[in-house]
Amino acid sequence: QGGNSVYSDDLWYYDIAGNSWHEVTHTTKPSARTGHGLVYIQAANGLEYLYMFGGRTHATGYSDQIWRYDLAGDSWEQLSPSTSPDGRWAFGIAAVPCAGGDRIMVFGGEGLPGYRRGPNKNDLWAYSVNGNTWKSIAAGNSHPAGRHGMGMVRASYSAENNVQHQIFAVGGADEGGNREDFMHAYAAYAVDCPTTTTTTEGCPFSALGVLDAE
């Protein structure tokens, strides 16, 4: 990501059956960037979308933009929620299915306004696909330290006849480049999802232990 880096704005898909890559070109599309996040969402009506958030661009530095790509319509659209997380890159991102509209969870990352590299973030945000709104989530007193470059994924399990979800965040690095070796879990079902749980904030992360250093 040095000053001579060239960022890309192209979109490709891989045809599994044909074992081949294909580029999809558009006039309207996100600007070239790096360190952004991308998730797949299937809407209740069956339509399929890709949602892209953040990243670092040559034009504006760290971005807080969210874009949606319509697979059936083959088109990009920039969405304009009234509030957004701070611009950032190298964050964790995961999609969480909810009966009332899926959520996109974003955790951590790095970036200050413009191009300045700043302290790693440890905030957690949820984006409502149906409402086109961001919400900052207070994740209790126990949460991972600020980091960037971590892996993050959503896992589902059945509890009390409800499908509930956890987000796992693994590894990452602090602003000094020191690598983290813990895995953390967050009970994502507590974020605005209609279940038997009435809590919508304050659900803590749980530190699950040190990763195998082998």
C-alpha cells in the first residue's frame, strides 16, 4: 500500500462448472480501492446482491461508502445511509441473516480522515439491508482490542428452536504490526434480530483462547 501502489476497480466472477474466470465491466461502479469488504446477501424475494463497504482509495483515502451490486440486473448502486462508520480498511465483515432483514456486521479496521494511518478501531457496527441504516453496537465491557487485518466469519447454530448466530473474529494486528493470536466470538443474534432474546445491545464478545502457534 505504498505511494506507488495501483488499486483496482475491476469485478470478476469464477465459473465453477467451466473452471474459468470472467470479467464484468460497468460504467457506474465503485472507485479503485484496496482493503474493502464484500459480502453476499440473498433478499427475501430471491434477488441476489453483493454489498461492498469501505476500503482505501487514491482519491479520498479511507472510505465510508457502501455499494450494492445487483447480480440479476448486472449493475452497481451507491447507497446513502444517513450515518456510517468512520472510513476504514482491513476490517472484519460478515453477513448475518435475520427474519426482519439481513444485517452486515463490521468490526475494527484502521484509518483516519484522508490518508493518515491511525489507531486500530475496536468498534462494532450493524448495517440493516432493508432499512439502509447503520447502527453502532455497544458490545459490553469485554471485546477484542483494536486491530486490523483479522479474519471474520458468521456461524449458525440451533438453540431453543431458533437459529442463532455467532461471529468469530480471528487474529489481526495492532498499529505497531504486532500480530494477535486470540479468537473471539460475538453473539450476533442479539443485534436487532427477532428471536426470543430481547437484548439488542450489551452482548459481550467472548475470548475463546490462543490459536495454535505452530
